[in-house]
Amino acid sequence: MAETVIEARELTRTFGAFTAVDRISFAVAEGEIFGFLGANGAGKTTAIRMLIGLLRPSSGQGIVAGFDVARDPEAVKRQIGYMSQKFSLYADLTVAENIRLYGGIYGLSNAELKAKSADLIERLDLGHARDERVARLPLGWRQKLAFAVALLHEPRIVFLDEPTGGVDPITRRQFWDSIYQAAASGVTLFVTTHYMDEAEYCDRISIMVDGRIAALGEPAALKREQGADSIDEIFVRLARPALAGS
Amino acid sequence: MRTLRFLLQKEFLQIFRDRQILPMIFLMPILQLIVLASAATFEVKSAKVDLLDQDHSPTSRRLVEHFAATGYFRITGRPASLAEAERDLELSRARMILNIPPHFEEDLRRNRRARLLLAYDAVDGATAGILSSYSAVILGRFEREEQAELAVERRSAAPLVRTSPSFWYNRELSYRAFMVPGILVELVTMVGLLLCALNIVREREIGTIEQLNVTPLKRWQFIVGKLVPFWLLGLAALALGLLVAKLVFAIPIRGSVPLVFAIAAVYLLAMNGLGLAVSALSYTQQQATFLALFVLLASILLSGLFTPIDSMPLWAQKLTLANPMAHFVEINRRILLKGSGFGEIQDHFWYLPAAAGIILPLAVLRYRKVGS
């Protein structure tokens, strides 16, 4: 049994009277690809923001890489990489400059920086765009770059918040190839998505509905339990009452 | 420290790449200096005067000559009656009526006293006041000359008291020389406060700050990385402004330039702190702009830049003590125009490190990496 690297215990976040995340509990083992599914507004991003130390939980506990996200968010941050759903590298800097900046922030030595950025640029096939400002890159490449930067300091866990939003199917496929690649090297991946076909690529998934976790398990097992042909079907079944109610 | 180097490098790359910010930092100050220093003047020149000369004597002509010769007044109308002159005033065709009654010369010679009517359009009270004081000076000069002439004729004594004012530090009473040091302070403030606040909020709005916030980057590193560039840019704007002041306006720089920069360096710490505070309180660039402009305007109005602090009500005078800008405006005027050294500006200087010491830590504490 692999070590647990992400654990949520009754993790809750309220904004005034609204409960965005309602006592969710789950555990992710090292090296897993964990799919964090849910409709828009189900509370995925709020949950992720608590786990990466950007938002203080209202109650409950989140443990990431052995550190409590409320008590020691900065220690958590040293162990994780993060790619937000909104592209958040610097569009007015070049590919190489972005890599250099984040490498520098994570404390890579000059030699490491040089080797790493050359390696990344080659792997991403961005050699020709090395000194191109990121603003001029197509969205798919930008996402790849963002993922690469999230992996730059070799974190144990990487959080990807809707990494493939808005990109074409081929780029999406390629993106998942790089996710597999990262997982193969031992990185734990926590991925939110609302593409249900992507859910099938994950080792385990959870489905969030209205701030709660409505289903949790391996995709195949879930389909068997629920007697459904696809994750999509399960998702619609679980999410429909919530959507109809809102 | 190494991390900081990467941050600063990034910040300068961005600033120098920005096609709007960079010209804004260096062009706007120059433009503002040129426009404001020339337009923000209380000097009144060639005010339109309706002349109603009912005396038609050599003396009345000499009097009119005195007015016209100064360049401050221009005889633009010669109405036939007082009613007509009043109508001109009403229609803003004239700013002043110079009414010389009949027998002006005769009264002056016989009684050594004569009446003269000066009427001003006082909708703009400040201008009317200035015109009135110009007139007083002109009349004084006229009177002295007439008296001297009479004295020769009558062999009476010349007046015993004669005043000759001597204006120190700004001999020509140049309004521009007075304004430019203050406007320089305003420029430094704009860069240090407004641009600094907008830059941070922009990162928040675009979302790039979130990526930084999930790194182990320390709060102080982020803040220093943000403040240092705008601190330096503020000093650069000052250097440029001083150069323009010297070369374009020929403003005297009588005191020590290094002293000006040393004080600006302390002052900018306080302004950067304010900028940081504004950014910590705003989520969008719109909010930040509004807030920063409010702070800026309040600072300017209470700085003595456009209106003398001495003529403010007492409570407002007290408020200016808490306004770092007011102190720097006063200090800059003293250094540049009077050539004051550190000893002569201390009464204002100590407010600046005090302001920086209060504002900066508060702003730093208010800045959060983790949302609550």
C-alpha cells in the first residue's frame, strides 16, 4: 500500500451562509492519478484552493505531503506544483523567462536551471518558441508550458485545475500523455475536469455535487456499482437533482 | 536574496516591455511639468480694462499710461458712459473698469487728493484680488511720480517714507519657480503610489499572483520585489523631472541635489507603502485606480501645492501634518529655491521616516498569501 499524500478529513469551507465545500473526506495515495470531478460551481476549485494553501478551511482538516494545510501552508507549497484553470504564467515574458523565473523562485541552482529549461523546452517541442512571448503562443502550448512549470521543481504532488479547458481533442490527448508520463515518474496527480471521458483515464475519481462527494472509487468499479455504461451516465444521474434544484 | 534577484529581473523585464507604462512613467511627468507649471499660474496678464476717462487731462492720460505699460492691463474698451462700462463687465467683455471722474487733474493739484473708481469682475475672486493689488502698486508709483513733479513746482518736500520691497529667493516672483518643486513631488508620488498599486492589483486581476502564491515565495520577498522597482522608478522620474526643470524652465537649483534624492528615497518608502495598502484593499484595477486617485487627490489638496497651507482653516492645517506630501513639497521648495541644507528642513523631514515607519509595516501586514 502506497503512502497517503493527500488527505481531506471533513474539509469544509463556507462563504457567509453559503457552504461551498461541505465536509468532504478522501485520501490519495502516492503516484495516483486522482480525478476530481464535478459540475461548475460544485466546489472543486474551492476544495483545491484549500489543499494548496491558498484558502483557509472553515473547519475540518487537509493534509498534503504530511503537512496540515491550515497550520503550515508554506511547507505544503514546497512539495506541490499547481496549474490553475486560468492561465497564470506571465504572458508578457518569453517561454524561457517564465521557466527561469519559477525555477529561480523554487531555488534551482543556475546549473539546474539551465539543464532543466533546455530539457523542458525540448520535451515540449517549444524550441522554436523559446524566446517568443507567451502571449503569442496558442492556448494548447500555453497549457503545456504551465504544466511543465508546475513540474519544474520536481514536486511530489501536482494539482491541475481543469488543465484541458478550451483546448482541442488532439491537444487534450497529448496533454494526458504528459500526465501519464509524470505519473510514471512517481508524481501524484490531482486533476479536476468536467470532461467525463478524461475521468476514464484516472486511477480513481470522486464526483462532487453541491459541495459534497457523491461518489468515490475506481472508474470501472463505480460503473459496476452504479450499473452504468460510462462515467458520464453516473455523473448526470448524480448531478441532475442538484442542477434541477438550482 | 537570490530569489529576489529573479523577481526583480522579471519586474524590470515587464516594465521595460510595456508599451504604455514606460512612456507613461517618463513622458507624462515631462508633459505634466510643462503643462502644469505653465498653466497653474496665478499671474494675471493683459486683463481687459474698460477705460472711462471723463477728465481728458494730461494727468489722466499719464495714469492710463501707467496701467497699460505694465502689461498686466490692456485697455480694450472706451465706453461712453458708466452704464455702458457696467454692461461690459456683465458680459465679461472687461474684467475691470477704470473710471477717471471729471476734474481729476484739478482735484489732484488743488487739493492733493482725487477720487478714482476701480470696479472689478469678482466672480473669480482670486483674480480680482490680484488685479486689485496690481492696481494698488501702479497707483502708488503714479502717485509718487506726480508728487515729485508737484514738489518741484511747489518746492515742497518729497514724501518722507519710501518703501522699496525686495523679494528674497524668488526675485522675479516667478510663479513657475514656486510651482515646479511641488509638481516634482507630485510626479514622484504618482509613480510611487499609483503605478505601484496598479501593478500589484493587475497581477491579482490577471491571476498571475495566484501562481506566485502557491510557491514557497516569502511574503517579504514578494513585497520587496514589487516595491523596489517602483522605488527606483520614482527616483528616476525625479531625476528626469529635475533635468526638465533645470533645462526647460531654468528653475534655480540652489541646494544639494543628493539631499533632494536622499529625502525622495525616504518619501518614496511611505508612498510605496500607501500603494501596497491600496492594492491590498482592491480586487480590480478599477477599484485600485479609484482608491489611489482618491488618496492622491486628498494628498495634493492638503499638500500646499496649489493652495498655501497657512491660509487653510486650522483643522486642515493640522491634517497636513499627517500628509507626507505636504512635508516633501515644503522641503523641496526650501532646498531648490532657498538652498536649504538638512539643518533647515529637519522640522519637516522627520515626518517622512515616521510616515514610512507606520504605513509600510501596516501595508505589509495587510498583504496576505492565504485567503481567509
